[in-house]
Amino acid sequence: MLFLLPPSETKVDGGSGASGVDLDALAFPSLRAQREDVLSRLAVLSQDVEASLAALKIGPRLRSEVDRNRALPTAPVLPALARYTGVLFDPVRASGLSVDEWAWAGRHLVVHSALLGLVSATDLVPAYRLSHDSRLPGASLKATWRAAVSQSLAEVDDVVVDLRSEGYVGLGAAQADRSTYLRVVSGADGARRALNHFNKKSKGLLVRALLDDRPSLETLDDLVEWAGGRGIGLEPGARAGETALVSESVLTPVG
């Protein structure tokens, strides 16, 4: 089973090496042409600070993000799961993962980067600034990534559990008959309402629980059974192809 995560705007600085990302070493090698294209267009954009701020939809106080992008050819790298920070990634506590947890993450966790497309949790990536709705010169990111990412996901043998935001789904949807979209809902009063505020945190705590247990999962029924044993509420979603994660069942940290 593959768990597909969104990236985060915020990222840890630093890492190892000084030669930039090694495209030959990344998972999903069929995305290489798109990766080279996006890196090349971002390099051109990064030479113009004002244009970069507008394209990235950030203000002058975040000019350092443009400097990050300009430094990508020689930037140090970190495993993707350790690079991203924020509400979803903080509960994962990547800096403290054991060897066994990293091994499980490398097999089962994928992050959808606007810069590099699909990357394994253990793929080495630089710090950068680029979002699904950023405006690079030339084609849109949706036009660049959508078909290639969808094809890569269609070639995955495992069931895909999609934890991405809808913006990143727009950069490449998973195959409907081999995936489920995870939507976080509230169930405090017995009703089911989609949530925004605790959405990312609930997903992060679910990933943390998966890393704690490292279950062997092949089907959605396997996932639901494992979650039930953990006290985590997973149930059929309100829409076809969706699974609901009841936020109250994971907001108290598990494991």
C-alpha cells in the first residue's frame, strides 16, 4: 500500500552534499523529463527577484525563498520526509525515526512535490519554494505534471491512499479503481463534516501511527481493520472513491 502525501511550504534548511539533487537517484524515474523542465524554468525565473515573488505568490519578506531556488544546482539535500515541516509533518517526527521506520517509509510513503513530482520519503531533495499554483514561465505546472504523474501512479501495483490536497490532485490524479482519497471529517456529534483546521494534523498523526506499527497492508479492508485496532476511525466517505478519517479519533496522539 502506498500513502501519497502533499508537500509543505515550509522546509528545513541544510542537509548533506553540495551538488544539488541527483535526478538519477529519485524514485519514479519516468518523471525525469518533467523534473528537468521544471528545474530549468525555475532557474530562469529565479534570476528575476520581483518576477519570482509574484510567481511564487510571496512578499518581499520572503525573498530568501528566491535565494533558495537560485541555489538549487548546488543545494544540500535531505530525505524528503525530513525536509518538509509544518502541521502535517511535525507529528511524524522524521528526525527521530529508527532504521526500521525509515525502511518502511521508503517503501510506503510518497510525497508529491511541485518541483520534482512524486518522490519517495527517502529520496534526497533540496529546500525549495514552489507550490502547485505557482506560475513558472511557459506551461503551467498542471500541464507539465498532470499526465506524467497520473501515468506513474497508474503503474503502481499497490493500492494508493491519497492524502494530498485537491490542489495537488490537480497535478496528477491516482487511478480511481486502485486508490482512495482520504478526507478528514469531524464526528463529534455523530454528523460528518469535512474539516480544514485539523485536516493536516490528523493526517500527520495517521502517518505517525503507521510508522509506529509498520503494518503489512494490501487492501483497503486491511487498512480499516488496522486502524480500528488502533482506535482510529476510518469509514466509507460521502463520495464514491473516498475514505473518511474521523479527526477526533487521531487528534489525541496515538502510539
